[in-house]
Amino acid sequence: MPGIAIVGAQWGDEGKGKITDLLAERGDAVVRFQGGNNAGHTIVREGVEWKLHLIPSGILHPGKTCVIGNGVVIDPKVLIDELEALRARKVDVSGLRISANAHLIMPYHLLLDSAGEAKLGSLQIGTTRRGIGPCYADKAARLGIRVQDLLDEKILKKKIVAAMEPKRLSLRPFEKDPSLDLKAMTEEYLTYGHQLERHIADTSKLVWEILDAGAMVIFEGAQGAMLDIDHGTYPFVTSSNPVAGAACIGAGVGPRAIDEVWGVSKAYTTRVGAGPFPSELHDDVAEQIRTKGGEFGTTTGRPRRTGWLDLVALRYAARLNTLTALSITKLDVLSGFDRIQVCTSYKGAEGAEFDDFPYHQTVLHHATAELTELPGWTEDIGECRSMSDLPAAAVDYLRFIEEHLRVPVTLVGVGPGREQVIWTEAGNETLLSPSASRRPVGAG
Ligand code: GDP
Ligand code: IMO
Ligand code: MG
């Protein structure tokens, strides 16, 4: 029963959507297990772009089961719009299943997210303002409203009243906001329930059945390790756990269901929103990377902060996730730089050197990147399809990363298109490689 987790190893936007879509070809089901529509996952097929926020990146493969697991927070309006947009583009969405236990983003969560940011002023996190934090807060406070509640008017109304009661004070500025009217909100959400009903299921059981049949399940992460609420750069993080361990909780399977953990990292680093970023650049190189890499948020359109690859943070992510494989995306964006720099350690405020990611917030906030310089290459690599097609300096760069992390690089992205990848020798040893043999479904 092979289960494979695909997770972001940086601050999100590593190219998880592209890698998941590619690997889903060999999977039978794709499961999102955390986050919400703060995620923006891009897939480019034959020059056509697809942006997904809630629906798993396996949806473009006809006949695959796509699951929104219990660990995801769902804005039902966004989900319905996403479904409609896919249907309009002739995508078969009948394989989508939504956990009845997933929590719902409510209108007050959106208002509280923005109000919370406004209150923080210059200390704001730079959230996507999609209501993610307030929704997870209600889940933990046991005041959440779940997908199953959409199917019972009486329960839904009661739960909305109970959830809004403790928020009365903070919602006072929005008293006149029509989205907060109890009757209108209940009716709106009941309508969503009707629209989504055919997709609602016991997804934990469903995923188990797929695994038990010997089929391949891909667990698709959103965000990245450095945005993890427990292990990331708190408080500048999201409100869920994007690390692989959360795949179990957010999908409802045990740890033994996961056989491989694939981390995805760009060949450099980006971050959207506020918070520490030791290898951040503020010069021409930063702008060159941003322009060449198209580094603008998929969800909010904000320019992404850019910097050299941070191997201290990446090694930390490799440990947190027990990565068995690493996909390096956007290597093509580094073509044309004479020299490439890589952050191999941090220097603290008092000059202390850190090889490992510091746990202390104050240290991290003052840490600067110690850089190692490597030779660059000038060739356009967008057409390379094997390691031997790559310039020697690009191969050396990948080897340097591998040696530093002690995780094999299995897949290399050389352009946004789904065909623009290189499978390495190590990649061919993995369960998902195009050359790997596999058990037929039902053989488990
Ligand atoms: P995700 O959130 O991790 O799925 O990543 P995003 O979709 O938010 O951002 C990644 C961006 O990089 C998207 O615009 C992708 O189309 C693009 N992309 C992915 N892999 C590559 C690659 O290897 N090269 C280039 N140039 N672009 C890539
Ligand atoms: P994908 O899945 C990049 C960032 C926000 C902000 C912080 C908290 O596309 O990689 P939130 O709205 O989650 O409360 O915001 O997290 N953030 C992301 N950054 N990619 C994402 O998702 C992100 N999802 C949230 O910018 O700094
Ligand atoms: Mg993204």
C-alpha cells in the first residue's frame, strides 16, 4: 500500500502543484491534508496554466480520486467556484471527495483575519487574509463548523450562534456587514451544502480502502516546513502543519501508510509575507530572480521576497520531514548568473556561527547568511531532459545540495511545463519513477 507525501521544504510556492500533477500520473489518489485556499498550486500543461487553491493537483488526470482531507480548512464558496471553473474547462471533477470532518471557513473568519492583521500594524504577519488562522483557532477551541454540519439546518444554525458568541466584541466593527446576518449566513451555507453533498464522504475510510487495495496514494502538502505552526518561523507562519507527519492526521491514516517523503525546493529561496529570511537579497540579483522566476504570489499576487538557496533551513526541513527524496524546481531560473551563492551557515548577532537552524526566535531574527560561492552557467536549460544534458556547473550545484543535505535529488525542474523535468538516477529508484514497476491495483 504505497503512500507518498509531497511537501514544501521552504516557505511555500516551491512548485508542489507541478510535481504533484506529474507524479499523480502514477498514483491512484491525491489527498490534500492541511491548509486551505491560502495555497496556490500552479500546473502548466501544453502551455495552458491551471491554478488550484483547494482541489488536489491530481484533478487534471481523469479517473483519479482526489480527496480534500479532514485537516484542510474549506471556504465552500471558493471550493464551489473552483469546481465550476474546472467544469467550464471540461475537467471531470466527479472523483472529488470532501471529508465530512473538514472545518469550514465562515464569513467571520475572513473579517477576523483582516482585522487581526490591521491590529498588528507594522508587526503584521502578511497573511493571505483567507480566514485560515481564525478557522483553525475555532477548530482548536471546539467552536468549528464542519462540512457535515452543512447538511442539517438546525445544527448549522446552533453552531454558528455558538461560534459567534465569544467573538461579539471583535466583530462589533462589522455589525452592519451583511455577511454576518445569521439567517442569510445559514441559508448561504445550506446552499453550499446542497451543492457539495454528492462529494462529501468518510475520506479517512476511503483512503484506507485505496491503500489496502495496493493502490498508490499521494499526500499533497500545502505551504512549506518553514511556515509550520510548530516548527517554522513562529509567529510568521501559517496555522497548520505543512510537514509530512501531518499527512497522517490530516488524511486520517497511520504513519506506516507513508513509504516515501518527497520534499520540493526551488533552486533558490522565496517567501511571501513577513518574517525572518536569512538569505534574502535586496539587490539587483533579488530583482533578477523575481523577474526571471515570475515570483509573484499565486493566491494574492504579491511580489515574493527572493534570496539564495538556504541549506541551513533546507537541512532542517529534511530532518523534520525525514525526506527520502528531493525535487529541485526552477533550476532554469539560475541560468545566466556568473556565480551562484548558497547559504551554508548562519551568523548570529554576536558573530556566532550556526550550522543548524536556530530554535530561538531572537537568534533567527538577527541571523545573516554565510554564503559559499559556486560557478554558474549561461546555457538555457529548458530543453534538458537528462542529467547529461545539463551544463557541468548545474550538475555540480545539484551535487553540492545533495551532499549537504544527504538526501538524493530525484527530480529537477527546468521550466514550468510538466514535461520540463529531469529524472535523476536516484529518481529512477523511487516508487514514482516512470521506470519503476508497480503492483496492479487490487493486489494488496
Ligand atoms: P506551489 O504552491 O508549491 O504549488 O508553487 P506555486 O505554483 O505557487 O509557484 C511555483 C511557480 O513556479 C509556478 O508559477 C510554477 O508554474 C512555476 N514552476 C514550477 N516548476 C518550475 C520550474 O522548474 N521552472 C520554472 N521556470 N518554473 C517552475
Ligand atoms: P502554497 O501551498 C507561500 C504565508 C502567507 C503568510 C503566512 C500566513 O501555495 O505553497 P495564512 O494566510 O496562511 O494565515 O498566512 O503564510 N502563506 C504562504 N506562502 N505559499 C503558500 O501556499 C502560503 N500559504 C500561506 O503569505 O506569510
Ligand atoms: Mg503556491
